[in-house]
Amino acid sequence: VEECVQGIAARYPDAHVDLTRIDFADQGVFDMICEGDTVGTFQIESRAQIQTLLKTQPRTLDDLTVQVAIVRPGPIVGGATSPYIQRRLDPNFQITYDHPLLEPVLQDTMGVVLYQDQVIEVAQVLAGFTAGQADQLRRAMTRKRSQEAITSLWSQFRDGATANGVPEETSHGIFQKLLGFAAYGFPRGHAASFAVLAYQSCWLKHHYAAEFLCALLNNQPMGFYSPSVLANEGKRRGVRTILPGLNQSGVRCTVQDARTVQLGLGQIQGLGEDVARAIVAERSA
């Protein structure tokens, strides 16, 4: 992302791209995201993410925060991912909760646990845990689990929930969902930060496709896709990738114009960056 912004500044001195001040409600960018056109972007480029994007159709940063958090082992194992998607797809869905006490904690995530913070909040509102007890529960579930510690915490959870009028069958079901979630889940703030970065990378891809592709190719290997897949994605968006030219190419990929990226000499298999640098140095001697 940093290299892409530098490339934009070099080619368009008057652009003044500041990623902290871009329009975070650019519907053209969200159109691209909702179409699943996110290969090469941060966090939302995997096939699982793309398939989910096509269903959830995020239109705000809050939606994107959920999107970042939902395709994780925690929400999947905890049984939150499919219910959330189904509920979001149904405009007439009335949110239901495993117990009415959970409504203030889970209302904004349609009745399911998506964030680590909610593990703490559920323990507090349902079982009367103190903040310290609730964080102890979160830590016990997110490290290599000690069965003894989990059994002890379940007893505390059950007893606290019973004192709040929650039947043991209900509290046990909720506790099992929390255990499943703890396989791996994001804190809300972490997901929100990642959502901002995901949006910024999508904004760059949408508005400066050539510079974005060039920066991606220069920073391989990374992400899920090979350079050939990234080049084909660029072609689909109207940006062609041309072969290195002995008398023109630099060591790394360069943007020739708004629709053309030229591969660098360093991308030639077997040549190596040292030889590529020597060629560039000789050319300018």
C-alpha cells in the first residue's frame, strides 16, 4: 500500500493521496467489493471471503468490520457464520437470542458472537462475571486449553447464570458456543482496523489499478495468489502486463501508463536482482 501511494505521487504530483482522508463511503469502491472483485486486496481476497462478500454485500465500514471478523475459525466453529449470513439475507428476519439477557451484547451482530469482546460481555451479563473473571475466561479459552481450568470456569458460569434465572441447559449451550468461538476470533477493534486497511487497498485498486498492480507484483510472494493470477486479474480490469525490456525495464516492475505495467528485469527467472541491477547501472553509465 505504501509503495502504491508513492507510485501515485510520482506519476500524479497533484493527486495528494492521503489514505486517512479518502472517502470511506465511496460507493464505486463498495460496488467493486460487493462484486467480489477483491483479488490482491487486504484480508478480503480469499475464495471464502469472496463467496461471503457476494452474499453479505457490505456497504459501510461497519459491514466490512463484520466481514473481516466472520470468515475466521472462531465464528465458524462457534456456529455464528452461517446464521449471521442467513439473517442478513432475510430483510424480514427478527433477531432471536439464546436468552433475552444477551440482546444488548449481540444486537449489532444479529444475535451471534463475532468478536472476542463479546465473550467477555456475554459472561458479564449472563453469568454475572466481573471484568477480571470474564477476561480469565477469554484467556483460558484462547490459549492451549486446560480442561481443569475450563471445568472450573464452567461451574462459575453455570452458577452465575442460574442466579440470573438462566436454565442450565441454556447456559450450557451458550458456554459451548463460546468455547467453539475461542478457536480463533478477532477483537472488535482489531477487526475494525483491518477493515480500514481492507477498504484502503480496495480504494487504491479501484482508482489506481495500474499502480496497485505494480506494487503488488513488486512485493511478491504475498497473499493467496501467484503473480500470473494477479496479472490476469489486472488484464480483466483493463491493465495489461508487458514483458521486461532489456533497454527499458528497471530492476522492479514499473507503471508505463494508466493501463500498462512493465515487468522488471528482476522478475526474469534465473537472472537475479544483482545481475538486474548491474544491467540497469551499465545502461545509465
